Amino acid sequence: MRPQITLITVGVDDLDRSLRFYRDGLGLKSDGIVGTEFEYGAVAFFDLQAGLKLALWPRKSIAHDSGLPPGNPSPTEFVIGHNVSSKADVDTVMDQARMAGARIVKPAHDTFWGGYAGYFQDPDQHVWEIAWNPQWVVPE
């Protein structure tokens, strides 16, 4: 397997609500919901960076497609990390997420590893870490 990820798909309970959060609240670019002509096909895609997309797909559709029974979501199963170029950028993104309806689970703070980070949950309880790491250069 090549170490290359091109799509991150997260399960959601309400596709319209999640689209509004990511597109209208966080400002991620999307053409909206596509695939509605298929019973389990409605999905929203967002461009993240070159070669990487985020997909929002209803949990019931993921269960149907994978053959796995739907389970209870656990917000601590994975974290999506968004690294930024400064402490001020962390605060800006955290404020934007809060205004979009995110639940701030840990406000931005100085970290034990020398950076600055905060955590929020989207409307479906997915956890995002917004971080500035002084050891990493983030391309603009």
C-alpha cells in the first residue's frame, strides 16, 4: 500500500446540517450534496488540499454499503488534525468553528509539547484539533 490518502469520509446523521456546518460555517468549498438519485448515494465532498477531499456520508449509507451494522458514534475514535501557521490562526479557526455551531471541547491553550492547540466537535461529534506546532512549517 502506498502511504497516500485521497479521501477522508466521516459518517453523519443529518447531511444537510453537516453541509451547512462545513460549507457555510467553516467556509470549506463544496458543490453541495450529490448522488441523491441513489437510495444510499447522497454525499457532500469538500476540497481540502491538493489530492485530498473530505466526504460527508450518512451513517446509514456507510452501514448499508459496508455491510456493517450501524453502531454508536464515539468521538474519541479518531481526531482530524488541522495545523496552522500561528497561535493567532488557532484562535481564529476555533472562533470560526464556535460561531458555526461547533462544541468547543478544549479551548486553545499552550501544550506540553511546546505548541498551541484546541479541540472542537462538529455537529456529529467528530473531533478536530486545531494546532500550531513551532517545529512544523505549514504551507500557505
